[in-house]
Amino acid sequence: MSNKVIVYTDGGSRGNPGPSALGIVIVTSEEGEDIFGKNKKERSYSEYLGVKTNNEAEYEAVVFALKKLKQLLGKKNTNEVGVEIRTDSELMYSQINGLYKIKEPSLQKFFVEIWNLKQDFKNVFFKHIPREENKLADKLVNIELDKSS
């Protein structure tokens, strides 16, 4: 079983609020075969969310990623895996790490859901990355938005 998984997450909306989508890319470390099958080290997912704010879409991407990991790993294996979530959302990163208060009620509910999902894993670590390092997740968001318009 791979002991670390890296997840790139992105959410976006066209208009704020407006049509929204999420994109995630899950990358395994050296022993990724146990999660995805032989020689498969990466999986990507996207989903149209309807009308949301950009920040709601960013949070929904993390919720989606943690749920998808639980599904892929199976409930009994999640506690053996550390997860590094990489996001280009400075606001979400700062709120999840307690640097900023969460004033929007809609975001507070996502924070609680993420907190609860985190408990199933060995550990969950958030890392803020520049947009240039999150191009694939961003591309998935735009593909979903283009399909729905």
C-alpha cells in the first residue's frame, strides 16, 4: 500500500457566483499500483457543480478528492495513507490551516465536512502552490465548464 498520495485540487466559476466545476488529479508515490492497478500512477476527475461561488467550488474540490480517495482505497486502507492536498487557492489554504477565519456560512459547512473526512486518513496536509503548478486540475475545471455551456 502506498503510504502517501498527492492530490492537486482546483475549483472555479465563471461569474461569482456562476456556473462552476471542480477538477482533481491524484498522484501516488512509488507503490501506486495498489491503488490504481498496475503501472497506473495518476487519475484525474472533474465534475460540473452548477451555480456556486469560486470559493465554494475550491472547497468542493477537496471534499470530492477525499471522498474519491476513500472510495479508491477502501475504508479499511485509508488510515494507512497520508494525503498531501495541493491547492492554488490562498484563501482556502489559509482558512483550512486556521490562518484566516471562515466568515461565510456556506464555507463553514465545507470546512466541517473536510475536517470529518480527514479523520479517516493517516494524516492530511495542505500545501499552497502557484497556479502554474496546478495546470492539469485547472484544465479539468475548464473542460467541465466548456461542456456545460
